[in-house]
Amino acid sequence: MTERSRPRLAVIVNSYGPFSHGECIATKLMEGLAFDDHFDEPRCDVVAMHLLQIAEDDIGVEKAANNGVPLYHSVAAALCEGGDELSVDGVVVVGEHGEFPYNAKGQKLYPRRELFDQIVGVFRQAGRVVPVFNDKHFSWNWAWAKHMWRTVHEMGIPWMAGSSLPFTPFEPAVALPDDDPIDHVVSFGFGDLEHYGYHALETAQFVLERRLGGESGVARVECIGGPAVWEEYEKGRWPKDVCEAAFAAVHTQHGRPQDHAAVPHTDLGMVIGTLAFDVTYRDGLRLTVFILNGYCQEFGFAYRLKGRDEIVATSKELDEVPRLNHMSALVRAIEDMMLTGVAPIPPERTYLVTGVVAALADSYALGAPVETPELDIAYKAMPVPESWPEVLRPAR
């Protein structure tokens, strides 16, 4: 599909504070993309914005005014620019941040599905669709995520979702699998079970999906917390050499990972502490994700191919908040999708990780493994577009 000239976008933001994803994504769409070594002017025009909430430290109203972007009172009004018909060429939904409740499992009840339904309502009335980007996972609720996925396919909506981590230049730059058999993958991160656990899982998934045969889906998950993580580690539940390579890849370490074994607790509704996600794929591959609060504030991964001794490991120290530079790669991908109507990453990736995160929240709440027959989601990785700059391309 050929590129269109300067698509006109409506941006829907939960809450647009100075350290929010609104700042990381919407500001860049309006003002340009800063990379470590260069600056790119925006390739799309933001022509409408709707803010669900006005935070006490809001900067969205001023940003919109400075860039000549009208604010509208509803999702539908933004997509129609105050009129009665769909008038934009694409929609960007930044459904992160804001004041929303948590449930007992530590999931924040962001209204991503509700926003999606309002967008789809405008599409149905118009009798046509435009590309949509959804920041991070589909929904906290797996049944709602399935509803969104089926609607995307039934209506033929060009769809992209996910976060910045798969677009982040890890250090060192390492080779990714290229239809190779993988023995075991370890990824790591910090933060809470859902929001940052999602980042650590997606970091692993963009590696795993490149294995021989492609993605097969997930059969079973288990979430372990506190000292039990290191008890299982010492028992050899996960390959220690791959784990140690992952831990050693961290640039700024605080002691040893084993020095930090905080029992997960609820902080402002989020489940935070030392966590391990044990994920078994339908083809037998195993993934281990460590949430290493106290040890590091980085994301990274390590993997070993079957039949080889070498372990590939790398990490990324995220840019200082508001983390505009490393988010530029994601925004470039959003622009690519709006320009061509084709997502540059497999949408199945985010759909699968959405389901894994929801199942892990169930596992933590139950204190037991969870079988996941519903995550029979198979797909193939997509090649990195040749048009992307070298900083965004995996090393070979």
C-alpha cells in the first residue's frame, strides 16, 4: 500500500500530564520525534483531541492550543471534528494514566474497551473505517479483549497496539532469532505485575515470535512472588546460565537479584514486589520473566538457541522521564501505520500478551498455575521495514 500525504489524526488521551504517555506519544505526533542522534519532523497532522480527564498537572490543554489542535468534548466529536461524519484519517488512543479504580487482582480498570466501542460506533455510522493505534494491551479484561479483536477482524480495521519496548535499541545490539529453534528465553523488568509486567512480556515476545515455526500460542502460566522466586530458582526450575546472563546484562545493578525478595504487596492498587512469570508455550518452549524491583530499573532479555552454548543477552536503561527519545521509535511506527494503512508489527503479538497478562493476574490471585486454552494464538513475525533507520533495526 502506498503512503498517503499527511494523514489527519484524532488523538484520544486518558490523562495528559508531564510524565504521561500523552506527553510521550501525542506531543511527538504534534511536535516531532527526537532520537539520540537526530530529529524527525512529524509526518501526520493531529487535527482533533479528546481528553478523558484533566489532571491537576495537565499539560495537554496547553500543548493542544500551542499546536492549533481543537479539543472536543467526546470521542465521537473528535473523530468527526465537531460535525456529524467521520472526518479523520486515523485514530490514536493513549489509554494509559489517569484516575481509575483497581480491582482485587491489582488490575487498573482503564477504559480501553469503552473507548474502542465509541470509535467503532462512529465507524459503523460512517460505513467505513480508518487505522487505529491502541497504546499497550487491549484491555485488563480478557473477554473484552476478545470482543475488540473480533470486531477489528469483522470490520477490517487496520489495527496496531503495543508499547515502545520492541522498538527500543537495546545495548548491546544483538542478533535476534531468525527462524531458529530456541532453547529458553529469560526477560526481566521492574515495576508492577500488570503495567510493567506487560512491558517485560512484550520484550520477550518480540524475540520469541522469531523462533523456528513462529508463534504457537501459550498453554499455561504461573505467577510466583516473594522469596519463593529464589527458592524455585535454586531448585533449578529455570536454566541458571540463561538467567545469570540476563542478570549480568543489566547496566546499573544493585547488589544481586537474590538480595531482593520482597513479598508482593498492593501499592496504590498495583501488585508490586519480586515476581517471576513462568510461561509455557504450546510448542513446549519456556519463558521466564523476572520482575526485579530493587535490583534494576531496566528491561532486557537473554536467550539460547537449541544445540548451542552461546547465550545472547542485552538490556536497556530507559531514557529519563518523560522518556521522549526511546518513545520516538514507537511513534515512527505509528506514523508508518497511518501513512500506509498497514501495521508494521503483528497485531497478534499484543493480543497474545494481553491474554498472558490477564492469566498471570488470575494465577497470582489464585496462588496456582492457570491453563490457557484460549491463548491458542499462532502467527509469524514480520520483517522490519527497510525504510526504518538503523537505530530501530535488529542487529544481524
